[in-house]
Amino acid sequence: MARTLITDRGVRQVQRRTVALLSAAQVFGGIGTGATVSIGSILVVELSGSSVWAGAVATVMTLGAALAALPLASLAYRRGRRAGQVTGFPPPWPAQF
């Protein structure tokens, strides 16, 4: 079996790469969330024919996040952060069926 030598330099490289990846994911996630609210509002106005419903998208997204936050926080507290994150961010493929 090959032995792996872990050096301080190697650890720093992995940490730097991990932080860069997580930072990029955070930026793109924020852009996606903002775009969802903006495009959703435009879509609602186009479909309903009235600008009265434009704020409904942000309201529904906020209420949905608030309703999901407490059970997910409870799950994360009981079973760990990873369980809460995996449950809170399900894969998109079930929505296709």
C-alpha cells in the first residue's frame, strides 16, 4: 500500500482551492436567487396581465424559506449540519417528473 505524505504546503493548497470553490459557489448561488425573484416577478406580470402580482414571487419565496427554516434547523441540530443541508437542497431531478 502506498503511503501518503501530507505536508503543510499540500494542506494549504487544498484549503485555498476549497475556499475559492466555495466562494464561487456562493457568488453564483446569490446571482441565481436574485435572478429567480426578478424573472419570477416579470413572469407573473406577463401571465397575469397585472403588475399587482409582481411582489407575490418575493413573498412566496420568503414565506417558503421561513416555513422550511425551523424544521431544517431542528434536523441539523439533531443529526448534524450535513443532514440539514442535504435535506434543504434536494436534487433538481424529482421536479422533472
